[in-house]
Amino acid sequence: MTQEPSNRREENALWSIFGYLVSGLLFWGGVGWAADHFLHHKYFTLVGLLVGMGGALYLVWLRFGRE
Amino acid sequence: MRALANLHAAGAGFVPPSTNDFNLPPISDSVAWLTKPVLLVFLSVIVVSTFFVLSSRKAAVVPSRLQFAGESVYAFVRNDLARDVIGHDFMRFVPYLFTLFTFVLTNNIFGIVPLLQFPAMSHVGFPYVLAIFSFLVFHYVGIRKQGLGKYLKEIAFMPGVPLPVYILLTPIELATFFIVRPLTLSLRLFANMFAGHLLLLVFIMGGDYMMHDSHLIMKLFSPFSFAFGIALTFFEFMVQCLQAYIFTLLTALYIAGALADEH
């Protein structure tokens, strides 16, 4: 598809991975924070962040690790 | 300039540069929106268009120096960014990528051009608009290529995962494609330009302050601050080119991703 496929694929992968990690933390961390805020707990933010991180890493593995 | 004036007017102590130095007043009081960054953006459009019209007007087989310069930039965007990243069918996107690259690059470099010396992209509104354009382009391209339903399905549902896991993964994928991508695209450019300009302000204003200080030792060290300011200006030049390149590269990568058949 490209002139230097391996190089470009790595570049693409780098930014995709970065995007996944950020949005995993943001989304599930945000959900956890909202849960804490409305249910008056303390631990959901942490749980959310961990779940988000795990989900993001799982996505990265699904997309780039399975080849 | 205003920052320096403030500094001397205050008289007491070093006032470090702050975000206030980015809120430049309107050039004329009657037109509130016409500030220096806005003017620079207009100027960049004029500069870019003039340069490329002039460099391509008398196109010859044996290029003049100007034509060579213009064609080098064009060839760089077409070959190294569009063709290598998007692959076949890349010519459709060259006009957009080329405009994006030259526009961002010119505005960034305005940050170190004497007298202009302000990167418009350090106002977050400008990168936002550019990122929205790129956002619309790559989603539009993807929807046109694959149809709305299939495009969204490919984004949201990674194949080969047990059904309940989608509750965990789908929000992350959607957030990546619709929020994080345009946001990081614009914030990366904004933050780099903002921090770079602030860095230069610190060293140049610091040098100026030390030069006017009554202590001899401060005066002696002032040239070092200026020298560092000059060194950082070259560093900034590198960052400015790099950020224009990255912005265009990522747009091309997103377009390529939207066009790709498999996820």
C-alpha cells in the first residue's frame, strides 16, 4: 500500500496507541468520577481509571498484537 | 513589545511573562476582533498564495530558484506525506494537505520572524478550527467510502471479541475517534506554540530586565540570557516545522485509516 510500509505502520500504530490510552483513561475515569460524584463514594474514579487503562491496553493488543 | 513596556512601567521586580502576554489588544478600538493574531493569519494567507503563485507562474523545465523552492515543498507534501501514507488515490487529498501544511508552517514561523514574532496557533481557537476541518474530512471520506453504518460499525466494534466486552471497548473506540483525535490534534499544536513563545519571552524579557538592573553582576549575566534566547529561537524553528509536519501527517494518517477496508 505504501512506499515504506513498515515505517508508516509503526508511526500509525504509535499515534493510535496513544489515542486509545488517553481515551480509555478519559472515558472510564470520567464514568468513575461521575459515579463518585453522584453516589458519594471515593473509589470509583480509581476503579474507572484502572478499567479504562485495562480496556485500552486490551484494545491495543487486539489491534496490533494479534498479527 | 507590550510585555516589555509593562515591565519598565512596573519598575519593581521582574514580572514573568504570563498568559496575559497572549491577549493582545485590538489594533483599532472600533474593530474589536482585529487583533495581531488575526492580522497575522490574513498575512500568512497572502504570503503563502503569493509565494506559490510566483513560484509556479513561469514554470519551466529548467526551474528557476523560486520555482525549485515552491516545487520542493509541494513534492514533499505530495510524496512524503500524501503518497506514502494514504497510498493509491492520494491525489484527491494533496490540495487539502498542502494547504494545511503551508498554512500552519507559515503561521508557526511567524513566531520567530522579527517584528511579527507571534505564532497565531498559540491561540487555541485557530488549531481548533483546523482540527475540525481535518475531523470533517476524514470522517466524510470514511463515510463516503464505506457507508455510514459500516463505517461506524468498523470504528465501534472490533472483530473477534466476546459480546459483553464491547461494553468496555466500544466507548473507548468512539471516544478515540470522535473526541480524542481532534482534541489532541489541536492541543498538540496549540501547546507547542504557546510554550515555545512563552519560553522565548522568558529569556528575552529576563535578559532585558537584567540589563537594566542596577547590580553589575546582573548586567554581566544578561548577555547569557539573550544568548540562550537566540539559541532557543533556533530550537523553536525546529519545533515549528515539526509541528506543522505532525499536524499534516496525522491528518493524512486519519484519512488513510478511514479509507482502509479492514479496521
